[in-house]
Amino acid sequence: ITVNGNIKQSGTLSTTPLPFLNSTGPINIEAKISNTGGIHFITKAVYSVTDLFGKEVFTTTQEKFVLPQTVRNITASWTPPSVIGVYTVHRSATIAGQDQMIPDERIVAVNPLFLAGVIVLIGLIIAGLVMLQRRKRRYQKR
């Protein structure tokens, strides 16, 4: 295709913040690529997740066309590998030939069954302490 005149190729990268606490299984990681120019381009979105120790636990790369004056959502689904963990999500994209990054976000992933178990355990410990305190008071009254 031949175009007469100046060609403007530009775009921006944005996203919605990830929730800090995640307990519902797969986590959707997304980026919104806006094409603010006059011609389409191919964007390359790279998502990676590292654990608390910096070990990469997930990575994916997707290439998509973005048409002029449109916004393209590029989403990847990731399921945390452990019952509980603290992770850092890294997102970047090549937009109109320039690399752009979204600031890293930390998330805490907790399996709902594990969370329920911890709550029950804490409840049992508190109930046990209350019962011991009552017995101690009864013994002191005698």
C-alpha cells in the first residue's frame, strides 16, 4: 500500500490495576493498546510474573494488529502455582516501534480453601483460649 503525505504512527499503553488480594483462581492480566496514529501496527505484549524470590513462574508473549484510532485489549490468564504466594506482575509492549512499560504491581494470591482453613484454625485457637480462661477463673473461685 502506498500512502501520499505524512504518516503518523503512534500509540499508548494503559491498563486497569490488578486487585492486590486474589482468591478466585485464574488471574487475568491485561494491557490496553491505543493506536492514536493513522496506520495499523503490530504490537507485541509481554507479560511475566515472578515470585517473592524473583523466580519467573509465568511468561507469555502475544502479537496482535491494532487498527488506527482503536483500542485493543490483550489479555492473558494465569493460575498461581501455590496455595499462597506474593507475586510481581511485569507488563510491557512494543507500540509503534517503541517499547513501553506499565509499572510493576505486587499481588497476593491465596487459595480460598486455604484461607477458610486458616480462619477456622484461628477460631478454634481463640475458642480454646477462652475455655482455658473460664476454667482458670472457676478453679480460682473454689
